[in-house]
Amino acid sequence: MRQSGMALISALIFLLIMLLIVSANLFISQMSIKSAQSAQRQLLFEQQALALHLNSVTDTTDDISETDLTVVSRCPASYAVWSDTLVQCDLLTLATSLLSDDSRFATSYSSMLLRQKIVDGEVLSAD
Amino acid sequence: MQTNRASAQFKTSRKTAVQIQQWLKLAPLLAIVLLSLLATVVFCFSALATTATCWRAPAEPRMLEIKGSSSSGPVQRFLHHNEHDGAGQLQLYSADSPLALASLYRWPLPDSTGVAAAFYARPEPLDSDYDGLIDQLISTDIAGRIWLTQVNAAGFGPTRLLADLTQPDWRFIASAGVIDVSLPLLLRPEGLAGRHHKLLLIARNIATGEDALFTVRLPTHVPVSDPIEFDALFDRTVLTEIEREEGLSREQWRNIVNSAGWWARLSGQVTQPPKVVAGVIYSAVATSDFSAETCADQSAEHDIVAMQLHSAGLVYSQRRFRLLNGEGQLKLQRQSDGTAALVLDNTDEQQRVLEDLQVISSACPDCTEQLKLDEFPRWLKLATYRHETGAH
């Protein structure tokens, strides 16, 4: 009878020690906080990557070299149409990617941009 | 002996008489064949004879980039439209051979298959799938029949008759291009596809020598519909007083856009290819000194005609503007404030035709805005997408 009581107490003490060790580990590693925040961090990162991409789209449209553009044979359909001989359309595919500081996340975005340009020689200057 | 010789001669002459009789029996048949051949030739020549030579622009072979086999990429082909015994035909050439790769001279007609009239209008190449390569051709013969032909590197594919605008008085002499139209939801009649191709044609009246502008909405739907006929086009030659004062009503707009296209007489002869600028067609026409026999080369009076592309309605206070002379090419001119003007540009001087050009707006059937040329080059973002690598 006394022996079974001792075994029960030993088991309880062992479980208590294990519980303390596991709790301490969880507390030190902040695993629960990290797991709770990971989704949010991912979203923030995605948003950051998209913002970077859209910024670079704006920058690109200001300064682009002609070699990156693909000439398309016809401009897409529109309401206020121009003759093919007056307006030329070029297509640009722009890709940006972002890697997080700790290299755990990587996201890349691509955009298809269309440039409509009046054919050289069709527009005269007023001067 | 003499009797035998006489009987032999008699037999020979009888045989000849029988042969002559046999030929005489065939004579009506031969006469019918010869007469019908003669009639065909006369008909072909009379169709051409009614048009003055100056109605036709020189037909230069046109270079097309066509999809080749998957490994070789695009291939270059030359398209030529000419006549074979008075009938219109298309020929496709490769760059390194004087022999035609393929010829197309049998065309589907409303009831059967037959020959086309001469091609005065240049065939228009189309890129139907936007891959940068030509895969279809729109051909219009002088009688006003419009065909859609599939084309590939090896030759011509199936051909479909899209329209038969044949009229006794009109000859379709030039094409002003194919444009891709997209109608905004607010202005789109129910049941009409948002996107379609529109073919612009110039036809000349054989009685008066006057030109008319035709726009035809090309049928795109499958199964194949009946060919469009002349009567299905909306006559927009005359603008009513109500339309001049109050603008185009919604109902009128719906009727015009829902029809197969519109046409309008220009009261003159077109002197250069019309230009479509921001949804407005500008045509330079000579309004005097022309007839069905003589072209308006030395015309004293010239007009510029401006019409809304989709409805032929008013864009400015009036459709026609008088020009001092018709010399020079129609060009756009960028003003210092970014607005646009239309000028006739020749080597000596620039004649200002119209100032403050307008762009059609989708807010209402006849809404317009000021055209700003300093917006160009204009960038449109077609799509943004995220690359996904691995599972998330």
C-alpha cells in the first residue's frame, strides 16, 4: 500500500517537472506569440511587396528603355478608337520580387503594362 | 469503170453532206456557248468600264508576319491582290520565290461559289487572337462583297462571306482600315457584344462620282449568320433638325449601334484616306469639279467632314468645315497648352483646319471632352498578378 503511494507521488512529481520544463521552453521561445503573429506578418509582407511593385510601375512608366518593350500588332479595343496608322501600342511585362529581412518570406509580383504612343511624324509641333 | 468512179464520188459527196448536216445540228449549241462566253467577257469589261482608272489606288504587295511552324517562329509572306481574267484574286508569295504559294479566286457567294469582282480596296489583315501575327484577311471587292479568309504560312484557309452590299450605283473603291471597338456598358444595347471589329469603306457613286463612307460591324458570332445586306445599314447622310439642336437621343443611338453599320454620303470625293482620331472620323473631300468620269484632282473647293465613329453624329457644332485648299496631308498638331489641332501639312505651309479637337466620352451618346496630346505616351495597366511558388 505504501509502495503504491510512493509510485503515485513520484509520477506526479515527474509530471510536474516535465510541465515546468515545457512551459519554460514555450515561454522562452515565444512560440505561441510567433504563431499568432505569423499570418499577420505574412499579410504585411505581401502588402509591402505589392506597394513596392506598384511604385516601381509608376517609376518605370517615367523612364523606360525601348528594348524592354514588345510591340503588339494592334491596340486593344476601345471606345475612343484611333486609326492604326496614328497610334502604336507596346507591351511591357514588369516583375519585382521582395525577400524579407530574415529570408523567410519571398513574394514577387508581375504587371502587364500597355503603352499607347502616337506614331512619330503624325504629330507636328505648333512652333 | 467510169460508173464505179462516179458512184465513189457520189458516195464521198454524200458522206460530206451528212457530216455538214451533223455539224449544222450542233451549230445552235456552239452558238449558245460562244455567245455566253462573249457575254461573260462583255460583262466583266463593262463592270470595269464603268469605273474611271483614277478610282483605283496602285496595288502594292503587302508584307505580313504569319505564324510558322512552332520551331521556326513567324514567317514573312507577301499578299498581292490583282485580277485574273477580270475577276479579283488574292495571291500569297514567299520572300524568296517569284511563284505564288497560293491563289484564291473562287469565293463563296450568297447562293453558290464563284468569282469576285476586281479588288480596288486593299485587303485588311487581322490578328484575331492578339499574338502579334496575322491570321485573317478581310477582302472587299468593288461590288461590295466582303469576305473573311483564314490565312496561314502555307496559304489560304476557309473563306466566309460576311456581307453583300451590292447596289447598282455604288462601287467600293477603298478601305480605310479595320478598327477594334469596345462599347462601355452604359452605351451598349442589350444583346450586343461589347467588342467587335468595324470595317471602314469608301464607295463611289457611278452616276455622280460622289463618295460615301461606310462602316460595317463585322459579325463575329458563331454559328455563321446570314451575310449583311445594304438595307441593314443605317443611312446617316442627313441629320435631322432635332438631332442638330438637341443631340442624339438614346433611342436613336440604340438603333444605330444595334444595326449592322451606317453609311453617309460625303457630297464630294475623298482626297486622302480618312483618319480616326479619338473616336472621330475626319475625311478630306473635294466638293467641286468632279464627275463619274473625272476625278477631283483639280478641285477648287474642299471640305473636311467630322463624324462620330459609332453613330455618325455631330462632334462639333457642324459636320463640315470649309478648307482654303486641299493640298497636303491631314496631320495632328500639338498646341502649347497640350490640346490638339488638325492641320493640312504640305511642303510650303501648314493650313489650320480645326482647333481644339475633341475625344468622344462614354458618359452619353454624344458627349465629348477636350483631346489632350500631352497625355501621350499613355500607360495602361492591363493586369497585375502574384507569382506563386510552392504551397502556402
